[in-house]
Amino acid sequence: MRRLAILCALAGALAVPAFAAAQDPEVTLSRSWAAVGEQVALTIVLDTAAGAVVEVDPVAESWGEVRVVRVLSQTAVPVETGLHHRIEVLVAPFAPGAVAFRPAVIVTTDAGSTPVDLPALTIEVPSVLGPDDSLVLSALPPPVAIGGAQSPMLWPGIGLGVGAAAVVAAVSLLFGLRWWRNRPRVVEEPPEPPAAPVDVLATADALLDTDAAGAYRAISVAVRHVLGERYDFPAPSLTTTELETRMAEVGVGGWEERMARELLRECDAVVYAGYVPAVERRVGDLRVAREIVGGTG
């Protein structure tokens, strides 16, 4: 009797940590049946002391022929007595018939980790074999001939079709080439001759012998306009002194800058100072102006 009392006390002492680790455990399946390998949701609900961590033990022997696929979700809500845990697990049976198993979790507290076996469950797994099917693998049936052999006219028919297609293509090509040779052609009109260049010094040329001031005024206007267009600056609105400075800034250089500077000074002397150069000098100045604007002398 004393030995029996000692064993009972020892068993009770060993059961205290597990009982203290998990209280009021509940386990439910989303459905009570599944095919072999078909996944089913398992819900685990239990209460633990505050600060305890609950983990699913997928390798515990109590799972039997049921395998843990993965943990879907896990929550721990504080309650008056500690924590209320809810774990969603995806499991799958791998044996036919009434498969009994017991889910297992591990509860970890400050005192250590304690494995906890939860209430047992049973899931019905229908067999993939019929009631009268043999459990021994049978040999495959021998090959069976299929009626409807290849027709002897298949290849001649294919050759005839290819030949007919070639004839049609050749005839179509012949008619296409004939149409291309005889197609109506649009006669293209000859391009219009380019417009004659405008002589910007025509006025100066006309006034050269009779009106020196008018001729040199026309030369000044033409040269300023051409320089302004060519170098993109407002040459017509500048005085001769301003123009000389701006020509160097915008890139007018070399003989063009020297001839333009001397010619515009000559124009100012004739237009504003009353200077009347000789006819030969006028002709020479007009020739210089034509070289600047790109005309012909």
C-alpha cells in the first residue's frame, strides 16, 4: 500500500506541469472525412498561464497517420486567467479507414517546455479501392489494334493537291506579272523650275547713275538685312558704330566684316554727309555689296 501511494503521488506530481501548462483544450476538424492526402483544417483552442508560448509539435507520435501540412494562423488573447490560444492547422490523413489521432502541442513557460497531448479525434478516409478490388497489382492488358489503317490513296492525294496548288500559284503569278506590265501609269509632271533669286540690290543698281544718295541708302538697307538674317541679330535697327561692335560678337569676321564695315561707312558718308563719289567708285561699292549679300557682280 505504501508503494502504491508513492506511485500515485509521483504520477500526480508529473501531471501537474502539463495541467498547469494547458487548461480546457478543445480540438475540432472542419469536417469529419477526407480522401487520402486531402487537406483538412484543424482548430486547437486552449488556455495557458500568462507569458506561455504554444507551438504545434508536428513530429509527435500521437498524430499517427495524420501529417501536419502547415500552421495557418495562431493567436493569443489575454484573459483573466492568463492567455487564450487559438491555432488553425492544416492536416492531411495518409491511411484509409477510420484514422484516429491525437494532436500534440508544446507549451513553453519560464519553468520549461512541456509537451501536451490534446483530445483524440477520428477522421473517416474512404478507400480508393472498390469492395472487390484485389490488393495485388495486376499486369497491364496487352496492346489492342485500332481499326482504320492508312488509306493507300493518302499520299497520291497529297501529291495531287500539292501539284494543283503549284499550278494555281504559277497561273496567279503569270496573271499578276501581266497586270503589272499593263497597269495604268500616272504621268508625272515635270518639276517647276526654281524661282529666280531676288536681287536685293536691284534698286541700288537702278539709282546708281542718277541718285547716289538713294543708291547708297538701298545698299545699306540690303547689306544690313542680309547680315541680320545670316547671323541672327537686329542689324537693320543698329547704327553703323553699334553694328561694327555687334558683328564681332555674333561671328562676322574676316573679309566679310572688313568689307561690310568700310562699305557701311561709305554709305553713311553719302547718305548723311552729302559725299558724292565718282561713278567708278559707285560701281566698285555695288560690286562689294553684291559679294557680301551673295549676288553676282
